[in-house]
Amino acid sequence: MAFELDPNMPSELAPLAWLIGRWEGAGVVGYPTIESRNFGQELVVSHDGRPFLRWESQTWILDDDGNKVRPGATELGFWRPLPDGEVELLLTHPTGIVEMYFGNSSPAKIEVRTDSVVRSPHAKEYSAAHRLYGLVNSNLMWVMDMAAMGQPLTSHLSAELKRVG
């Protein structure tokens, strides 16, 4: 699907403009404390004319035939581009976790690490993460490493999403 740049988009969003749109695809979730599974993902990245992007991600666990089994993770948040290619990602999760990531963007690539993680008293133990996003052959590829449940920073998620809107 061809991507057209919104002429009303604030100039500050230019480094992240390639994220804007609706994406769908699949990936793999795993961790030393859980069994590896395939997941599906729908991601909507938008802007309302102000210099930040809105991020809405929904996932679901898939069976071996690719059918939805149950809901997975949900994230709501914002990308905030900063001068000199720096970027912040603020994410909230219904599981009682709020994350603030900080990192750098370059053409079609973003790398961020948690600057802070806030957990409710009933949220799982989770202390840090590293995320890498890239536009590869017009697809959004991403990976996430996580430190949680007594484990060091370890591979947790990866996915490939296609632009569908």
C-alpha cells in the first residue's frame, strides 16, 4: 500500500511519519517464564495536528492455524519527537504498567529503551525494556527485549506488520 504524507502534519513529526497508518500482522511471543506462541497484532498510529503521534496496539494469541484464541497485550500511548533525532515513547497497559522510553530515530528506524517503568502494586514484576522498530521492504518490523520476573533483559517479542490503511 502506498503511503502519502499528510500535508497538514506538523514538521516535527517528519522523522516518525513513516509510522502513521493502520498496520496488521503477526509475530512470536516468548520468554523464559512462558511458552512461545504466535500472536496477531493490529496497530493504529495517528496524529491530530499536534506534534506527537498517538499509538494504539492490540494483540491476540493465535493457534497453530492462525485463528484467534484469546486477547493478548494492549498498549495505548504517544510518540514524542525531540530535536536532533531523539524520541520519547510513553505507553500505558491495562495490566497496571506505565512505561517511558527514550531513544533515537533515524530514517525508517527507531531504537528506544525504558527510562522509567511504573507498576501498580498488583502488576507483574517488570523493570526494563528495549524496543527496535524499522521499515523494511514497506513492512513495519519490530522487536522487544524485556527484563521481568527475575530475568535479565531477554528477547520477548518480534513481529512483522503490513500497512493496511
